[in-house]
Amino acid sequence: MEITAKMVKELREATGAGPLDCKKALTETNGDMQKAVDYLREKGIARANKKLGAGRTMNEGVIEVYQHFNKRMGVIVEVNCETDFVANTEAFRAFARDIALHIISLAPQYVRREDIPAEVIEHERAIQVARAIEEGKPAERAAQIAEGRLNKFFEEMCLMEQSFYKDEKKTIQQLLQETVAEVGESIEIRRFARYVLGEDTQQDGGDE
């Protein structure tokens, strides 16, 4: 059965799950909406997405610090949750440690694509348009190609869109959703700074 954009939208509205998770659920259940809802709930995804921050206060959490064994690299990352009870759970602490290790390994520049300054995105878009034109693509086609390549740029630059260094089959966003489902309340990666000896600090565009 063909899975349409309308079906994905309806499932997203019903569960709060992301588009990729909704499409997978519908594919696995042959387009049956109720079974897809149940599928997402069984996976903990629907519950997780409804707890991903809307209207919730997240003033608890940890400042996780990681220093590489040679003391030439380090990361500071702030991970927030709603209660100090959850902040002290092993699941939450393990998540924060994994995020710090991921940042040191894959060197993201921002937490999410919304944090990237507009001028940075426009500069990258112009580069990709020019590249496509140099490859012989017509101008209108070059613009489309540039948008596709921008998605790859976001995947490389944004923490939430990177593949988790321990499991490349899931993104950091999906890892966050799984942890939210496990601990039962909202979690947010607020900001981070990555230090490499002799280099400028790599710091995200999150809240100060």
C-alpha cells in the first residue's frame, strides 16, 4: 500500500511522532492508522514526542564534562530535564555522558538547525547552487539540488541530526526520544562547547 504524505500528517497529529517514525509505522502496518498508532506507542515514540518540551519547564539536569585521556580535547554540555529525581537517574546520566562522548567524536557545530544563523545557511546555499551550476545543471535545477545538499550540511553540522556514534542506525534525536520514553519526562540538550587544544572553541548556537 502506498503511504501518502496525508497519512503521515494524520499520524503525526495523532501521536506527535516525527515524520520518519510515522512513515515507518505506516509501512510496517500496511497503512492501518490504528495499528500504526499502537506501533508507535509500543516503541515509546508517541509518548516520547508528546513529552519533548512543549509548555514544560526544564530547569533541572546536569552539566556533563568530558576530557579526553590525552587532555587535549574536552566537552562541556548542558542537558536539562524537569525534575532533580530524573536528573539523578542512571538512564539520564548515561544519556548525558553519551552526548558528551558523541560531541567529542563527531564535532557538531550546533544543537539543531534552527540554531544556525541565517547568513551561514544562505552562504552554504549559495555555495551549493554555484557548485551545481558548475556541474552543468540549469539554474532552476541547481536550486533544487542545493536544497538537497543543504540537508546533508545540516546532518553534518547539527547534533540532533547526526547519527549516534555508538549506533549509526539512529540519530541523536531518536536517542533523545528513547531516553524521554524511558525516564518519563522532557529532556533537552540546551548547549555545548567543544575544546581542542590550540583551536578556537566550537560552541553551539543554543540559549545562553
